Amino acid sequence: MNYKDLADLIFPDAKDISYYEEKYPERNLKEGAIVTRFAPSPTGFVHIGGLYQSVIAKKLANQTEGVFFLRIEDTDQKREVENAIKDIVTSLKDFGLEPDEGMISETEGKGNYGPYKQSERKEIYQAYAKYLIEQGKAYPCFCTPEEGEEIRAKQEAAKIRPGYYGVWAKCRNVTVEEAIERIKNGEKYIVRFKSPGREDRKIKHHDAIKGNVDFPENDQDIVIIKADGLPTYHFAHAVDDHLMRTTLVIRGDEWLSSVPLHLQLFHELGFKAPKYAHIAPIMKNDNGNKRKLSKRKDAEAAVSYYEEEGIPEEAVKEYLLNIANSNFENWRRANKDKSIDEFELQLNKMSVSGALFDMVKLLDIGKTVISRYTAEKVYDEAKKWAERHDEELNKMLEDKEYALKVFGIERGNKKPRKDIAKWSDVKENIEYMYDDVFYSKKRDYPYQVISDKEKIKKILDLYIEKYYNDNDDKDTWFEKIKELAGEMGYAKEVKEFKANPDKYEAHVGDVSTVLRVALTSRTNTPDMYEIMKILGKDRIKERFEKGI
């Protein structure tokens, strides 16, 4: 009896690995092309950290003319959450991160290196597990869960490293004959990797982000095939990244300690290992303490949060690139109108410690991103968001022609308006332009320096009766407000007021504030001239009457 007999008994139908090596050949890509992947487990919503990995993975693949693919790691089927795969696929699509290959729905994949769902690759893993058994590098383990607990308890009592290794690896030295006999007798078993490592030896590894790191060798005989015939994560990822020809594995730095095991698996399987890049997690400031963004505690940890709030996908991606490479901010400043696709991301410029999540910064980027949009794009995006999340705003935007005029205020000029950071801000920022909404709510009119009711009435009446003209250009319009200020005995120029503060009660800016507040019930709005042009004389007059 030999290892081959044992392997044939355990996996009688498994193909020879040469079949898969041929089926999934080296990719025909140019030199230096990077093949990356996003490989989440469908165990809940997509975390912003997963999106961060995907932004980096897709960017590096694109800028080297490589491939970015989506693989679903669903071998732990007890933890799988309903609709999680759909959520993963949708989240990538919502952020313009569609994979070149891999899963494109819950059931479909595209590309020649599939299936891209691990639960559908069982026979592939079994072929490679069979190969390891034939080589004497893996073995059946008959230890029951109770025996496993017993081993762990003894290790804890003796205060030594937990795990299945060395003298604790009870089934490692079971002979082939005994193993065959026990299997034929119907004993349950799992398959373990026979580690050639020793904990007192070190391995040196170069991580694409962390740099040079040393680890003790792996000496654990990990499970590679579970009782249900499916592989564990460690084994599946090695087989998949080899056959899918991944060249760079980008993942969270909680996996850094697994590097010795993963490199060992690649080596023992006869594969060339990919490069690894371990990303520091996105952190949160919690009362002065830094902690990881948590699925349980932080709404912004879920990728769905950004869609619900209406933060543009472009802003989220820009923010994540900002975290990834500190030189992105200067690049963006120098290249205001360029697509982020033109920015070259560099792994060696990534921080080794976790960046703090900064919502203020993200919303600031959101304002800048939306300020660059045309009125048409603002309308399309706001409407799309409103259809899903805000019935009142959706109704307001039914008249597209009017909405385009509203969104066109202060847009496309040198200093475009920056009052909208996210689509959920839109209603609040435009509602005063809609009479139904404007008159349906109780309004406060926060008049400032000029607060006397009679003077306010006189300013509004004078403006309508004497100074308003529909055909005035902006300069003429403002000159007339200066004239109105003069007629009221106020300074026509702000600098004149500052030079003689005792002479004047108010200045032209204060008159403008009266007009603005009466018109919109706000002290701060985009360009008042453009607002008046859209409202027209009758609506302005009605607003003024209500504003007194």
C-alpha cells in the first residue's frame, strides 16, 4: 500500500492536476500586467474596506493593462447571508468597479478562468488535495471535534501555543495501511496539510506595502478539506490564485500573519506564489482612541450607506485614492478636469498604518466633484437618487426644463457653486425655488442689519416699482441695487461705509440681504441675479409681499 492507494480511496473520481493546469493556462498579457482580485465572502454587507481594496486592485490592473476579477469565497456555507452575492456585485457596479472577469450576478460569471464561486470548484480542490496526498504532503485526520477540544485544553493548561502541530498532530504518523483500513471501516475524517515547517526557523518576505517582514515558519498541519468535502479558505485561495493566475493579492493586513502558511502551501503545491500587498485598515476616531471602522457600530462602514446618502461614487473613489496615496491630493489640484483614471497609483506610497476616516473631508470632495458637473448631470444623478429615496424631491424634479435652470445657477463658471455635497442635500438647497414647497412651510425671515419693518417694505416696494427690469444684465442690475441703497440713505459702496461708519446706518450689501431674505427666507444662496431671472417679476412680487 502506498500514498497513491490512499489518495485514490479518498478521491476516486478526482482528475489529475495536469487537466486543470492545461485548462487554465498562463494569461497572455503584456509584461508587467497585474492580475488582481476582490475575493469577499458572502457573509453580510460590503464593508468600505472591501471597496477600498477594490479601488486599488482595479486601478493597478487598469494602469498595467492587466485583469481585475471578482471571486466569491463561499466555502463556509453556514455563514452565508441571503442576497449577499447580489449586494457585492451591485456595490461594485454602483461605484464603477465592475470586474473584467468573475461573478456578474448571483449565478453568472464571465471569463475563461471560472467558475468564480468557490462552492462550484469542489472537484478542482479535491484534485489538488489528492495530489498532495500522493506526494505524502497531506493526510486524513480522524480526530473528533472532542479530541480537538481536549488537545486545546491541554495546550492552554501547559501555556503553550495552541494548534495541531508536532507531537499534538496525532494523525500525522498514522500509516497508510491503518488510514486505509479506518476509512474502509467508515470512520469519519478530514484532510490535513502536512507542514514541513519549524517554528524555530524564520522566513523573510517582502510585502508590496509593508516592506521586508520576518516571520517564524508555519508548522501547523491545517485542515485543507473539511468533512463536507469543501476546502478551507487557506487551501482554496492558494489553488484559485494559482489557476486564475493572480499576480498580486491585495488584502487587509489582518491576513499578514497568514503569509508563512500561504507561501508554504504555494511552495508545496509546486506553484509560483503571487506578490502580497497588505493594506492598513480604515480607522475611526472614537473619543480620542483609534479603532477600526466597525460593521456593528458605524453606519459609514457599509458601502450601501454612501448610495443611501447620495454621496457620488466619484467622490468616494477620490477620497479612497486620497487615503491610498498622499500625493493624489496635489495631483488633483494640478489636474482639476482630468479623470482619476489618469492618476498613477503606487503601492510603495501607501501608508503602513491605518488612515482615519474623515467624513468632513469626504463631503468636501463631494462638493468639489458635484461643482464640476453640468446642470444636466446634476439633474440626472439627483433624479436617479430621488426615485429611490425621496418622493418629494422626485416630484419637484418632474419639470426637467425648470430644474435644469435651477441647477444651472452658478454652474460652469470659474467659481462654480459648492453647496451640494451629496444628493440628499439637493432638496434643502433648491426648495426655495419651488413655490408649492416654499409656501407650504412656515418661514422665518432672518433680516440682519436692516430689520425695521417699514424700511424693509420700502426697499421691496421701491425695487419692484422703480428698479426691477427683466432685461437688465447683471452689472446693470447691481448698479440699480446701489442706486436703491443711495435712495434709502445707505452707502452705495461697502468701502464707503467702512470709511464712514458713523455716517451710514447700512450699505448696499445689507440692501441685497433684505432682497435675498424676502425672496428665499435665507441669508445665503447662490447668485441672486440668476435666481431672480428664473423666478420672474410676478413671483418675486408675491415673495416680497409674503416676506414683509
